[in-house]
Amino acid sequence: MAKMRVQSWTWLAIFSLAVVGVLSVRGEVFAQDRVVSMVAADMMGEESPTYARDVAPILQKNCVVCHRPGAIAPMSLLTYENAKQYAPLIKYRVENRLMPPWHLDNTLGIQAFKNDISLPDEEIETIVRWVDTGAPMGDLSDLAPPVVFDDSDRWQFEEYYGRPPDLVIQNPAFKLHAEGLDQWPELDAPLEGLDEERWMMAIEAKPSPETRYVFHHGGPSLRQDGERTGLMNSPAGKVGEMFPVDAGKLIKPDATIRYSLHLFPAGHEVDVVMQWGMWFYPKGEKPTYETPGEIQVASHGQLLGIPTSSRAPDLIVPPNGTLMVRGVRVLDKPTRIHSIRAHMHLRGKYQTIEAVYPDGRREILNKVNFQHQWHTAFVYEDDARPLLPKGTMLITSTWFDNTVNNPNNPDPDQWVLYGQRSVDDMAHMWVGMTYIEEEDFERMVEERELRESQTQAPQIAQAKDDE
């Protein structure tokens, strides 16, 4: 799968660069850093980066999809004047890896992801040096033509699959009041537009433009054969889900959909509607594996994978304090993980997922430095997907910060308990997984080990030649 750069519909994205205090608080430090960087560059004889030659291509490739008029970011970065105006802020957000929004700890665990939109170190250094040396424009002849965006009402996955979704569903319209508290409507409707069983390979969420900023999340679930399973959880910052090419979810024509929404007033009354587009395998084609999609692995309210409300009171974050909670899920079948997604609210700091193998080995798979406005699903590259044997324990650990050091904290003087409101909190990780039969699991492990040995052989040979 090609790496995808997608525009999030999150309501909180209007704050994606809103660290206004940086412009004043870091003013003196910025000036000092500029002098140091300029002197160092002169001593080494390095040519200073310019906007036209070095910085504009980085912004065009990574930033202006959101930072342009009519898009979701709070300021435009289309021109040199725009970029120079916000230069100190750009430096701060890029240097601290807050932008582009890829909040995975790059020092711990697996680092190979299909949807990685983070900047490489050399591009971060280019932007930092450009700002520190006065943000020069450079030669206009070096400036590439401006990027052209398709602002039609297309689905983002349409570019990858080469076609629009095969089926589009939407929740019954819900009238949201202009002011007041959050709302959690649950709306039931029959599945329409499907005349036979089909296997779903991907699903994408798309709120209407006039209602995109009232959603915390929209979670349709599927009821068929007397059971209810999740279809997609659509929180702020998540575009959709693509299953592995050998996996899918069965959708039946007589199914019903429950649309569970979390909404908050935005100052005007509005009829709230979101659409979900589904891409199917060709008619009559069945994937090798059936996947449930994302499974909730909780750090509270759950013990050894068994939900229990008796543990929900464990989540009590004191005023001006911190808290860590932990949960365990034991895998009763061999499992392949294809994605992870952290979930907390405003006091969330970071979350880890760790595997404890049946032989006692422990491995931290990943750590997410949580940002409530970006509920990114991190999608592993094919050969980086964790392959976990039966009996593996998945441990999720969640840290909360209810102090003034947390920039997302609305009030550090409040007790914070478990709850559905954004000012309450919760702790779980959504893990995209597929259960594998033992024989297939052993084959996958052997095939991966063979590919790794073939990749490493030339490197070992080269190292011997160098000796």
C-alpha cells in the first residue's frame, strides 16, 4: 500500500497550531537560537536554507493540504508571507514533532507504518535552520509551481482504490441544539442498498461540511445474525479503516445499523449528518480471514479481557495530580495486529501497548504521545505487523496528567473521574486485529523469518567485505 496523506475532519483541528504564547514566551530564546545557528552555519561554510528552494517543497508536500483557505487548519501557509509570519511557531511545532500530527514516540517500539506522515530529521533540521537564519525568501526562480488541490466532495480512499465507495450509509438526521451540554443520540436504521452478502475491505467516515465541528465521534455498529459488532469507530482525527488485503468483514443485506454519536453544541442549531462509505471485495470473492476490525483493549474497567464495571472507579485523577492505570488482555488465539489507536480525553498524556509472550519475553510494541484532537490509527507495514502466539498478554498502560503542565487541561483544580464527557476521562486502546489459525500463524512466522534473513544476507556479506 502506498503511504497516504489524508486530511482529517476533526473539530479540534482548529487548534492544531494554536500555541499563540510561543510567539512571545519563546521570543528571547528564538533570537538567541538564531544567532547561534547562524554562527555555526558560517563556521562550517554551509549554505542557509531558503523558502523558495528548501522550505516551500516541504510545506507543499506535508502542510498546506490543511493549512490553506477553506481547510481545517487555523492559518494558511500557502505563501512566503504566510510562512514567515508564523516562522517561530512553525519551528516550535515541527521541532517538537507536534506537526505534522504524528504523535507516535519514535524512540520506542515498531516504527514502520503505512500512513506515517511525520517529517524526517533532515526536513525538520531544514525548517529549524531556515527560521534561525532569518527565514530568507531566496531566489524566486527556485520556487516550484503551487500545488493544486482537488476540493471536490470526493472520498479520500477513492484515490487509493480508484473508485468511489460501493455503498454509502448515513445516520438519520439529528437536530442538535445551539447551546448546552454534550449529546449522545443512538439512532437505528436498516441497512439499505445491499442485495447480497459482501465482504468489506475498507470504510471511511465523512461528516457534512456544516456539521463536521460538532462531532466528538460517530460509531456505527452492525446488528446481524442476532449479534452486534462494531462497523467503525469514527473519532475526531480518524479518517477510516483499511483492512489487510487478505482480510475483511462480512456485511449482510438484512443487517441493521445503530449510529451511536457523541455531539456537542457549536453555537447554532444544526441537523447532524455523517456518511460512511464502504468498499467491498468483488462479488463472490471471500478474503482468507475475517477480521473484527478494531477491538477495544482497556486500561480500566476490564480485567484479563473481561469487562467489569467494578474497576471503573480505579480511574480517579486528583486535582493537580497524575495517574497511571493498566489493563491486561490474554489472547486465546494466535493474532496478527494491523493497527493501534490510543483513546483518552483531555487529561490523557501517553499510552503504551506491550506484549508478554508465553515464554516470558516482554516487548513494548509502541508508545503514543496522546493528543486529544488527533485520534490517529497507526497502520503497520505488512512485515511490521505484530504476530502474537496464543497465550500472549497484551498490556495497555495509560498515564493521565491533571496539572498545569498539560496544555489540553481545561481545569487542573477538578477531580477527574471515568465518564463519557470530554471533561471526564477514560482509558483504552483500539487494536485492529485478526485471529489466525495455528497452522497459518506458524506459516506466517516462518515466511517472515525467511524474508528477514534474505534481507540481512547482503548486509552481512558487505560487512565482511569491509573488514
